[in-house]
Amino acid sequence: MAAFVAKQMVGNKLNAVKGAVGGEGGDEDDKEKEEEAERERQEAIREAEERRKEKHRKMEEEREKMRQEIRDKYNIKKKEEVQEIQQEEPNPLMRKKKTPEELAAEAEMEDEDELTKLKNTITTGVDELKTQFEARCSLQ
């Protein structure tokens, strides 16, 4: 440990002296060292993030265990998360895409709607004609 600290202290001073003297041959080495330092920094950030996530996961497990003990103590049932299906999507761009079967079923329903409308108009027309014929027949 002491050797590491001594090397760091002396090494930094030697690097400063090399730059002041004008040692231009170390540009490639400097770039490599900077890239290595950046990789180490990124690795350290990633490891810190993993440790943080693991810490929070453990804390949440402990909390859930404590919650379950309280539920058991007071005979409380755990609430089940029920997700309701929304009838109308707030954002039309985020809606679920329809399958070809659903599209075919909708087209069939539209056709049926048109057919039922046509049927209703025909039946009303026939009923009107029927009443007119009955009215004419009863007058004679």
C-alpha cells in the first residue's frame, strides 16, 4: 500500500516534468492512457450503478417481508393489482394494433350493419305499401 502511494506521488511529479521539458514523443501514450482512464471511469460508474440497484432491491425485499409480517399479524389480505382495460386510449398513437382477424370481424360487422339498414328500409317500405293497398281495398 505504501509503495502504491509513493509511486502515485512521484509518478505524477515525473509526468509533470516530462511535459515541461518538451517530450513530445508521448502523445500516443497520453491518448492511450486517457482512453484507458475513460474506460476505467465508465466501468466504475457501471459497477456503482449495479451496487445501487442491488442495495435498493435488498431494501425492497426487506420492506416486503415486513409488510407481509404485518399482514399476517392483523390477518389482512394482500391487495391484488387489477389492471383495467381502457376503452379509449388517451393517445391514439399508443393504441394496440389490430390483428387481421379483428379487422376482418370489424368489416363483417360493418357489412352486417349496412345489410340490417337495407333490410329495415325495405321492410318499412313494404309495410307502407301494404297499408296503402289495405286502405284502397277497404274503400272499394
